[in-house]
Amino acid sequence: MTAEILLVDDSPLQAATRKAILSLPGRIVAVAESARRALEILEDGELLNSIGLVITDHWMPDINGPEFVNLLRRRLPAIPVLVLSGLPDVEAEYTGLDVIVRVKPIAPDHLLALVDSLLEEPMSRTA
């Protein structure tokens, strides 16, 4: 299995919707229903080498967004990470983790444009 994007979201409806949107330009999207599952997926060396972007929800049970990104950074320190949150003031929780945070909902065309820019030029992250 290969994927360009690893999408981490505990909401099946939101994950399915985002996967459909992100797949429109022909991208391959792997979905993990939890941060723990995402970390397990990344144990697969082949998949690990094909991922160019991780998109994660902020608020998840068990391992939340900042905890997940901290664990992810140990394995993939330079991979672009996009955090989506329904809460407007979470960016400070990602200080020093080199991510982009956006508030949900995010329009499909804006999501696709942001993903394009992150896959092409990952150095434009903010937090």
C-alpha cells in the first residue's frame, strides 16, 4: 500500500468526506481512525516512505493532536503536518512542532490548495 497523504481523524464521517475531497486530484489517501492507528500504519516502512503529508484532527480520544505530532516528529521530523481543529485557539499547543493549523470547517477548494502547497513546498509551515 502506498499513499501520499495520511489522514488521521476519529470521526468516520469527517474522515470519509475529507478522503473523498483529497482523492479528487488522483491522490492516494490512507485513513487512520486514531493517532495510535496512524503510528501503527507508519511502522510499515513502504508506506512510511510514500507519505508526503500528514493531516490530523486536533481533538481525539486517547492521543490528542499535540501528543500525536510530538510522537510523529520523532519518526518523521521534516514531514509537513496540517492540523484541523474546530477550536480557534489551539495553535499555541503546537509551538515548536512545525505545523500548520487551520480551523474547521475548511472549504474543499481551500483544503486542496493548501495540500497542493504543502506537498510542493513544505517549508511554509507556521506553528
